[in-house]
Amino acid sequence: MYKPRKPPKIIYNSKLFSIFADLQTTVDQLSANEPNTAIGFHAIRSIYEYDIPKDSPIKYDDVKLNKGNRYSSSTGIFTADRSGLYYFEQYWVTDGDIQWKGQNLYINKNGASVCRSWGNSHGNNQHNSQSCSAVVELKSGDEVYVTSGQGYNTIWSSATGFTGFLIKSYV
């Protein structure tokens, strides 16, 4: 004859319950602080500029994308809000009317160059395009921006841009 089993006796253990409750609270707090927001920007220049000041951040004022709002078009500076691995790229076209004038732009992290591009205008409306890209580790508060290395660069407007995005957060 079939004899049904009795359901197991449930033992309430307040200490174990408290541990699980604390663990759930910790998981909830970590999830709330999870940096799952995408960070990335792309901006171009809307104006043609002659004789860009040396070592001053170039302002890419026409912002096409700014996820996370970490790029400032008024300063030209990207400021990290979390530690992680980031990718940055700048591209530009030289003025083709300047005869034999070397021109260069740098991507800088907190004032130190992490990438340099160099071009030479040959005059006679012969333009050159340059770019450089870098993968860098940033901490919260680090700044990344593009500067002129010589102070007499001339860059075209819409053919000049700066982009960056978070590859992997360390948080």
C-alpha cells in the first residue's frame, strides 16, 4: 500500500535568515551602483580655425553623441566619472593652402601626450588627413583632450573630430 511522505519539517533559523537578508541587501546595493550607463562621445568642429594656440584644448563644438555627458563642448575636455579602460581617437585635415608647414595634434591625458598625429601641407590646395587613436586607463576625474603641438596648426571644420568611449569599467 502506498504511503505518502510527510512534508519536511521547516525549521526557522533566525540567524540564517538574517545572513540571507544581509546578503540580499548587499546585492541590491551593488546593483544600484552598477555603472551600466554607456559612456561615449563624438564631436566635430563647426568652424575653420587658423593658428590654434599651443597646448590649449581644442573645442569640438558640434556634439553628435554624448552618452553619459562626460564630454564638454565648451572646454573640449572629456572627464572620466569612473575608472576603466577607454578608447580615444582624433582625426583632422590640414589646410592645403599653407606651403610646407608641419602641423600636429596630440591626444592628452591629464596634460601628458598619449598619441600624436603629424601632417604637412604642401600648398596648392593639397590637403592631408591625419588621425591617431589610443587605448588608455583612466581613473575617475582624469581628463582627456586634444591640443595643438606647435601653435600654428590650421584645421578644417567638419573634417576634424574627436571621439571616445568606455571599453570596460573597473568598478
